[in-house]
Amino acid sequence: MLSCGDDDSNSGSGLKPSTITIAANPSVSFNMAYDNKNRLSTITQSGFTATFTYGSDNKLDLISNGTNSYQFNYADNGNLVSVIDEDDDQLPISQTGENAYMYDGTLLTFDEQGDWKSAGTTSFTYAAQKGPFANVKHLNQLALQLVLPSPFFYTGKKRLESLNPNGVPFTITATEGERGLPATYSFNGSTISFQYQ
């Protein structure tokens, strides 16, 4: 759905998230691995592994866990045509413009790097510093919605500063980690921790 170009110079080499832990009751952790092109290849949680497969153009082709799957289909111009699940049912996702999609009746937009710009009436604000996924290439934020809970909080290339539902800012506080990447995000009494490889 979203794919940065091969000249995505601010992504690739460098530390990438290996474990993300969301402090909750109970806490939830995700382990992530990457391929030799610095693209996300797997997400594992509690023995459940989602595998990401890419086409020659670096667009996401398939997400599969062996039982469930999402197949991404594109037009010749690279726009998303459909997402089909393992039962051959089409998901309510369609591309409406450049970096703009309708998902089950909600307009979702993304910036040039692929980070969230808006989701319905919620907008996203970023700081100048790196986000946890700054060094991951061809990250498909919309696809992460299918396999992770509320990924817009923690999967940005840039550092999330606030969510603004209906124009009201909901501030995210970050602590510094390795090589300019965030160690934690905190908001509304919750903390998300990042470990890198």
C-alpha cells in the first residue's frame, strides 16, 4: 500500500527495533526481524509469527502466518487495488489518491515517508528526531494495522509528538535511547519500550 522509493536515503543501515513492549495489564511484547534489504520480515508475539513478503518493486505482496493471510494487489501505476484474505474475501480498503486510503469508511492519509498524517478526525504531529523505525526501509504503515494493535503509536520513522483527535493534542513523551532513537514513549499513564538490534 505504501512503499518508499529505493532512494530512501534516511532508511536502511542502522539499528532497528527488535522488541517492542507495551506496558499494560498484561504487558504485550512483539519481536521483529528484518531481511537483507532492511525491510520488516517477521513480527512474532506469543508464538504467533506474521511473515511479510515483498515484490521486486519493494511493495508489500503478502502477509501470512500459515493460517491467515493478506494478499496485496496493485495496478500498473502502483496504486493499491485490493487486499484479499485467506478466504478470498476483499477487505474494505481502497486507495483514493496519493498516500490516501479509505479503510472501512475512514479516510487514512500518510506523509511522503509513509508515517501517519491523519486517520478520520485524528491528526498526527512529529518531532524532528528519529522515530523507532527510522532505519527500516519500505515500511507499510497501513499493513501494520492488520497485524498490530494501534501501531500508529509506535511504528513511525519520525518521532511521534502528539495525536490530535478532533484537534485536541494528546502528547507523547519520549526518552532518548541508542544513536538518537527513542528508548520509550509514554502517554496517558502507559509506556512503550523499544529494544534495538
